[in-house]
Amino acid sequence: MKSHFKFTQKQRSGIFLLLLLIIIFQCIYFFIDFSSEDVLVDQNEFQLFQQELNSLRLVEIEKRKPKTFPFNPNYITDYKGYTLGMTNEEIDRLLKFREQNNWVYSAKEFQNITKVSDSLLDVISPYFKFPDWVTNPKPKSTFNYQNNTPKSYDEKIDLNTATVIQLRKVNGIGEKLSERIIKYRNKFVGGFIADVQLQDIYGLTPEVIERVLHQFTVKTPRQVVKFNLNKVTRDQLVTIQHIDYELAYEIIEQRTLRDGYNSLGELAKVKGFPIDKIEIIKLYLTLD
């Protein structure tokens, strides 16, 4: 082993010089910056790159924004109104208006009812979608349909005894609609409870329903057992049209939280309640 570690004077000098050079080069590498301070950048290419980066950022921001789709303002719920920026008072005004079975037919009328600001109306009104018969009404015929002249209660025909032929005399009621009315009536033993049930018949627009009620009305309503809203059970609720188990649960849950309902109109505040069917649902309920 001594032969491997025994050096001459010249060899020791060479090893020392080699170590000294290694240390010098390491110091130079760590402490001296050889990078050029003058970096040449093509400003035109840099601007193009920056613009492309900004456009990609804007696209990503736009994607993350919540999307608003066209909707009928008549069916705005508490949650929908909140997301649109409406206050609780503005939402309550609309719901109270709808509880009276009234409808909003224009953005201006929506503002008159809810009292929303002009700035908010400008933001949300482009998304309003009304039925075609509102936005593109058919020109009224100059022909005077005698059978559309309103009649007194005694002159009107009972909807529960009306025939297909009699119904077809109403302007807007053809063969299919008249048969559909009779078929719906016959689903229930005893027929209609009230005129409002015509809203449940597919294809009958409010305009046509109004013309039907000029000539017809329910004179012999079907007798139904009305449930006390503050005592009704879930199993009883699901026997009512337009109420399923989930909605029945929400109605009873709200009843518990409110310590009972003070009016049938308060059902409109229940989560998922079909506001457009409230008048029909009321036929089966009472607070007495």
C-alpha cells in the first residue's frame, strides 16, 4: 500500500497545483456571473404573445361565469330571484301577484309589479322568454263570433255536461281539444271541481280558456274531501293533483318551521312548489 501513497517532491507539487486549480475554478463558477446583461427581446413578438395570453385568460374567465338561460319571469322562485340580484321584497311582490292568478306579459309590467331598478331590469330583461302567443300574437279577426259573447251564469252550459259538439262551437276549440276536455273530465267521477282545472288541459291557452268560460262554467262541481292544511298528513297530500311525496315532505316541513300556515297562499314559499298550479291545489285544501 505504501507504493500507492508515496510521492516524490515533483508529484506532491503537481497534486497541490491541481487542487489549487480546482478550487479556483469552483470559486469562479459560483461567484462570477457570466450571463449577458443585454437581453434582446423582439417587442412585436412579445406584444403578440401578451395579447394571446390575455385573450386566453378572458376566455377562461368567461367560461367560469354562471350562465343565465332564457326563462319565463312568471315562474321566478325565491332562489332564482336571489341569483338574479332581486331583493326579498321584490320577489315577494311578484309571488303575491302570481298568487292572485295574475300573469306578467312584458318587462315593463314586471318592473311595475316588482319595483326593480332600471339597471337591474336592463340586465335581466334580455333573458325574459314569454309564450309565443304573447310575443307574437295572432292578428285579431274582424269577424264577430257570436258564440264568444259573454253570457250570464244561467245562460252558460255546465262544463260537466257539455258535449264535444257544443265545445267545438268555441273559437279555437277543434276536434282534438274538445275530445281532450271531455277525456280529462271523465278521468274523475263527477267531473270538474271548478273552472280553473281547464288550465291542466294540454293545448288550452289562456286566450282559449277565456273564450270557453264565456259560454261554459262548472255548475255541478264534483264533491271532494278538503284537507286541513295544518293537520293533513303526507299520505293525504300525495292524493292531491300535482303533489308528490317530495313536495308533501317540504309542505309539512315548512308547516313545522312556521308553527302552521296562516293562509293557503303561503304554499308558494315552499321549495319546489308549482306556483302555476296553486289555484288547482287550493281546491283540495282548507284552513278550517
